[in-house]
Amino acid sequence: MAKVSIAKNLKNEILKKFKEESRIIFKQMHSLENNPQKGKILGNVGGIVIKELKYKSFRFYFITDGYKLKLLDKHDLIDILMRFVRMSDKKHQQETINEIRNILAKFGPEGFDN
């Protein structure tokens, strides 16, 4: 089973924006623990894959180790970490993806807060 982590700033933003609906969003995010292949791949930076999950008109972006995701089968994905780092609406999608790529290129996965 994979592990899902949500950046503190993102968690606060989701709770503020979605109120009661945030439970559905967090449930969808944590569903990756049982199905780590879920989500659309948007690109990668230095072996770190950027993926998205959709909820209505919003996108939730997460990063993970691309090598482990690609090489290991479902039963071997015990130590893979999927970290949700940003969200956007459809209008600001490309802007957010570029921001994630820049942070990964400059600072690596550590560039995102806990």
C-alpha cells in the first residue's frame, strides 16, 4: 500500500474553500493508497512524476517517484509516497503545473512545505 501526504498549505486551502465537501476530496486523495496508478500524468522533472486528480472543475496535483511507480507492480508499492502539493481550477491549470515544475527543478521535492 502506498502512502498519501497532503501539504499543510493545500490542506488548509481545501478546508477553507470546500468546507463540508472537503471530506469527499480527501477521501478521493487517500484512495491512491489502494490504487497508486490513478491520476493523469502531466510530466516529470528529474524522475519525479507530476500527476493530477480531478474533482468537478478543480485539479489536485501530486508528485511521486516515477521510477518506483513505473517499475513496481501493485503489490510492491509499499514504500511509495504520493504528495499532494497544489490545486487549481481549469482556468489556471497550466500556470500551476509550470509552478510545480519550477519548484521541482530548483529545490526538488523538498521545495514543498509539509
